[in-house]
Amino acid sequence: MDDETRAAAALTALQTLNTEQMEYKADPVSATLSIDNRDVAMLFSVDNLDSVGDITEVSAFKRSIDRRSGKIPHLFMHDLNAPAIANVLALEAIKKHELPQDIREAYPDATGGMVSHSRYLTTGHAGSIFEGIKAGIGYQASFGYKVIDAERKTFKDGRKARVIKELVLFEISTVLPGHAANDTTRTLGLKTLMDYLTEYKAGWRHGQHADLSTLNEIIALAVSLGGIYTPLVEPDSPFSALTSEVDALLSEVATILEVSQ
């Protein structure tokens, strides 16, 4: 099969899977490591403590890659409804000394990372993205996954982390410059919101209204994904009838997020 056919087949394989609990992860780094003709090596994961409190071990990818070789598509902005933009030739684990110097300096605790070697297609949107990469536009990389095994860790300085020991890798995505570094963008925002919606809901019911601004930020993000903006205001009583309104809002936001994935 040619590259375009292989890329399409990988996307079709992903679309047949149940990806309801897919999370998205991205490191705030410039992803492109090398370009050889249309083959691009992209760093899509580094095993540092990231901005949402996760450490994704390099070994977490191994079993999934072994089992799903050839069925992992390379997308743009995690869009499962658009054609794949590249054919994944190989996925490679790299050691600390193989990380770019600026990455080692930014993440001194990192011990390695994951690299995709992908051949960008010549058709459709893939062509313009590849030309942008060649021109030096700082596209970043992200990936969609589901956690299989994780454990909690507390550092000596009090920081806490979820250490991802094993995952299912669904897809790799090239994402817009700056998109991966912002916790409120779709790349990281979906995961964060889906994790914490229940906590905000419980906090509101118990009269803890310090989360009001965060709830309004959730609404604003939902708007960017197709919702309608109705800001919340502080109720007169911690146990007023507004509880049902908040419940309805959180339910709607959760629905928007599920659809947008």
C-alpha cells in the first residue's frame, strides 16, 4: 500500500474503536526534530512532570505500540473526522542524551521521550502543514490515549503526580503552535475538565463557592466547543435552588466535551 492508503487505513481502524475515555496529552515543546524529504521526526512525549500533574513513562507506550503497529494514525488537531495528514513509519523511544539540549534544560528530571517518524502526505491539508514545518513554523505534537495503569507519587517538595505506567495509544497529532502549552486549550483542557467536573459539582453543593470563577472558565471553554455562554453568579444562599442550574450546566458541558472528542 502507498502512504496515503496506509494513513487512511490507520484512521479507519481508530474510528472502529471505543474512544469515549480518550485523554489528550501534549508537551509544551517545539516538536520537530528532523526533516528528510517528507519524513518528519517529531517529539510527542517527554517523561517530565507536566502541567496537569502527570508523568508519562516512556515504557508506558511499549505494549500498545507492539499490539497496534500500523493502526495508529497521524492526525491534525485530533480530528478523527478529517483525513490523516501523515503515515506513521515508526514510533521510537529515546534516551535522555538523545533529547534536544533545550528540552534537557527545560526538563532536567526527564529521562527520555517518544518520537514519531511520519511521512507527510502531499494531498489536502497535509501539504500545507508540511510546508509550514519546512518553513520553520513551530508546530507542536500531541497524542490521544487511554490510561491502563497508573500510580500516585508524592515528591519530597510536596508535589504530587499521577505516574502513567501503561496506556493505549490511539493517535498522534500535529497541533498548532502554542496550542500544546495552554492548559485551557482543547489539547489539555478536555482532559482537565472531564477529570474535575465531578469535584466542582460536589464543591458547589457543599457551599464552597471559591470555584465560581473556574466554573465560568469551563463555560467559556465550552463556548469555544459549541456551547452557549450563560455566566454563573453567586447565589444568595449556599444551598439555594441554583444547585439544579449548576447541575444542568455541568451536564451540558460534559456532553459538549464528549461530542468534541
